[in-house]
Amino acid sequence: MKIVLNGWVSGFIGVMIFAGSLPATRAAITGFNPLFLTCARATIAALLGSLLLLALRQRCPAHGDIPALAITALGVVVGFPLLTGLAVQHISSARSIVFLGLLPMSTAIFAVLRGGERPRPLFWLFSLTGGIIISGYALSGTASTMMTGDSLMIGAIILCGLGYAEGAKLSRRLGGWQVISWALILSVPVMLPIAVFTRPVTFANIAMSAWLGFAYVSIFSMLIGFIFWYHGLAKGGIAAVGQLQLIQPFMGFALAALLLHESVSWAMLMVASATLVCVFGAKRFAG
């Protein structure tokens, strides 16, 4: 019981950190293009992760772990950051945050496919209900730019769920922060050259808000958040703790309104509230 509780607490801290990711990304892309932002944040986080691994004398992962680390990197180092960076060019960070409610279902599906977990049938009922609610909200967008942003967010959610489940499975053996650190390091040979090639011509005119967003996604979203998140998923169960992501939109809404002065509509709040009900039902029947 203690292990499960620790998993939920750790997962909740990770969710709080991740709640700032989309508002920070929205701020960062005012000064940096999404491709540079994705590659640069991964490179910086990889450097910090390398220092941690060296300082704490962590052993290298086995050769058999490399494919799983590559899948983790594809999902959370490349896929989610890049697609969300592109998405918030078309939609507000507040609207993009609504789609985060689909993450628990995506994570749970990949937990079954990749992690071998077997939640009870009612777990799927609650998760599917939450997914349907948010999908219906997505279909309410009619503008072509909005549909483009929504589609990019759905793709980001799928890849993120894959990365979460794969990384959590590895965390049981390697440790949470070790997994994200090794995944980041594995991505450096690709990410560093692209970051150099796509860097801004000049950094002189970039606003402080863009720099702060860049720093947040590089340090907190890309590394520190995963230390807590993967530990929570590994200890409390991937499918179960993954349901905490349904709470993330509320935190993100507050940050989007407070920091970016974006409007949060009643529809957004109603959709997020409905999915919040699903998280408690899914939690009850996760194990």
C-alpha cells in the first residue's frame, strides 16, 4: 500500500510540473521555431541528465534496453514536444491543454500493449468515456487552422502515451530519472545537429518570456518532471497513475490564464470537469 501511495504522490508532482509545459511552449515559440525548440531542449536536458548519471555513477543500460529507450525517446523527447510546438502555432495553449485529458487512455492502451498490465473492464469504461468527451470537444472546432492544431495534438497524445508506457516499464528496472536521462542521451546525435542547423539567425531580439518558456521546457518539462513521473508510473502502476493526467488540464488552464492572459471558456472547463470525474472511477478499477 505504501508503494502505491508513493507512486501516486510522485506521479502528482510530475503532473504539476507537466501542467506548465504547454503554456511554456506557447511562450517559447514566440521567439524560437518548434523544430529548434524541440531539439535544443532535448540537448540541454541530455547534458543535465549526463551530469547526473556521471555524478551518481549509474551503470549503462544493457544492449537489450536500447530499443525500449529509442521508443521512449521517440514518444517523449521528439514526438510530443515537436507536435505540441507545431500545434500551439494554430490553437491557444488553453485549447491544446484540453487534449491532455486523452493522455490517460493513450497511456493505458500502451500499458496493456507494451507493459503487460490488465486493468479491470470498468477501468476501460471510465477511460473511454473521458476520451469520448474530449474527442467530441475536438470535433466542435470548425476552422481549418483549429482542426490542424487539434490533429497535431491528437498525434502528440498518441506518441506521448507510447513514450510514457515504454519508459515506465523500463523504470522498474533502471529507475525513473535514469530512463529519461538515457533516452535523452540516445537522441543527442540527431537532436544536436538539427538544433545547430535550425538555430535563430540572432538571439538579440528574443523576448524574455520566450527565454523563460525555453528554460522551463528544457529543464522542468524535459527532465525534472520525468524523474517524478516515471517513478510514479513504475511504483503505482502505469494505467492507474496515468489517470492523474486528467487533472492536468485544470492546472494548465490556470497557468494559461495567469501567465499568457488566454481566455478559458466554459466549454473547456465543462469538458475538463467531466473528465475529472472519470479519473476517480478509473483509479478505483485500475488494479
